[in-house]
Amino acid sequence: MTATDQLPWADPADWKSRAVCHGKLHLFFAKKSERPEARARREAKAKRLCDVCPVMDECRQYARDNRLYGFWGGESEEARHRAGYTLNAPIGVRPTEDGESVAS
Ligand code: SF4
């Protein structure tokens, strides 16, 4: 059992209740017009939380399956896109004329 399993809101049947990012959503979703440097800093902080989160695998798969925006399971939108879980309009990724995608 980890320390996070003992959190008051933890429900073993619900992986979201064992997340270590409760109250820190500002690290996982971009503000409007966020600059690339700020995004990199924000996502680095988010990743540090994900790296110690007991439900990272469940979280990552949930975001992949639901094509979610934001930073989930240690993975950015761009990383999910590269893994084959494409968003309709991923932030920071633009299509090229040959149908490939590149980070912008
Ligand atoms: S893996 Fe990251 S985004 Fe997912 S629940 Fe844990 S801390 Fe939150």
C-alpha cells in the first residue's frame, strides 16, 4: 500500500480517487494563449507528479481511449498523438501536406 492509497478520498475501485493531482489541475491544462516555454515548464511540473502517481497506467490509457486534451498519465497531447491516439485538433501539432504531423 502506498501513501496515496491512504488519502481520505481514495476508493480502491476508482483509479481517479487515488490520483495525486487533486487540486493541481492548473498544471495539467493549458491556459489560453500559453507560450511554448511556459507550457514546457508547466508540463515538467505535471510530469513530476505523474511519475510518482500510483494510477499512471490507468490514467494514460483513459486519456488515450477518450482522446483527451491536457497532460494525463505522464503524457502530453503531442505524445499521445505520436503514440497513435490522435486528437481532432491537437495543440502544438500541425498537419503537413503529405498527411504527416509535426510539432509546431
Ligand atoms: S498520472 Fe498524472 S494526470 Fe494521471 S492521475 Fe496521476 S498525477 Fe494525475
